[in-house]
Amino acid sequence: NMIAQKITPCLWVEKDAKAVADYYLSIFKDGKLKEYHRYENPPEAREMSGQDSFETAVIEIAGVEFSILAAGPFFKFNESISFVINCKDQAEVDYYWDALTANGGEESNCGWCKDKYGLSWQVVPVEYYELINSDDPKVREKAMKNTMKQKKIVLEELK
């Protein structure tokens, strides 16, 4: 397989790379599973990790490849890395927000949320950028001020 993408984000999860891949592919409907592998740990890795094996998967969602490494509970996601979903309208914002915060995900502020694995997402309608970068200072100020009051971004409240 030829690697098509120069930089590929790798998501380290505790276990079950296939279930993680299936979860993201259920949300991002245009996605696909490109690879899945299970590997036996060599003795030194087995001793260090306490696990006999680990799994990897490669998915493509929204045209971006993600590598998934299921290799134990050694690292957790945090907000220092997040992925922005640029949405065409409020309906798309609502869809991704609802899908990502369901089943153990959680809402945060200003368009940020976490999915059930703890990965941070920013769900943003593209029109939002027009509002916060408007030439009209009143439009900018209202959009920014009201963003601070929101969890999910609701465009109508920003205009």
C-alpha cells in the first residue's frame, strides 16, 4: 500500500482498534476502514505492557487518514490536541455534536466537545468565521460574546 498522506494523526486508545474504527466510521458516513492488524508483542514489550498483543487500524474520514493504535491504558487524550469539523450549516453542527456527545461523550464550551473515547473536537459552522472576522466591530463583538455563553455553537444566537 502506498501511503497517500505525508502526516497521519495517530490516535492511541486502550483497546479494540476495530471497535474504535467502527465508532468513527459510524459518525463520518463517507469514511472507510483501510487496514486492521493484530500483532503479538515480543517478550520485552509483553513484560513492559503486560499485554500479549496490540492492534492497529487505519481509517479515512472526511478525506483524512487516521491511524489507531490500541496498545494499553498508558496515555489519555486531552484538549491540547483537537480536531475541527468545519460544518456547512447548523444542521450539520447539530448532527456531529449529537453524535460525538452521545454514549459517554461530553459537551464543553465554545463549540468544543469530547467523544466517548475522550478525543476533543471543535464543531464549527463555517459561517462562524465570517461573523468573528467581520469588518463590522459590532458583528464581531456580538459573535464572540455570545460564543462564550454557548456549549454547542448556535449560529442564530451569534448574529
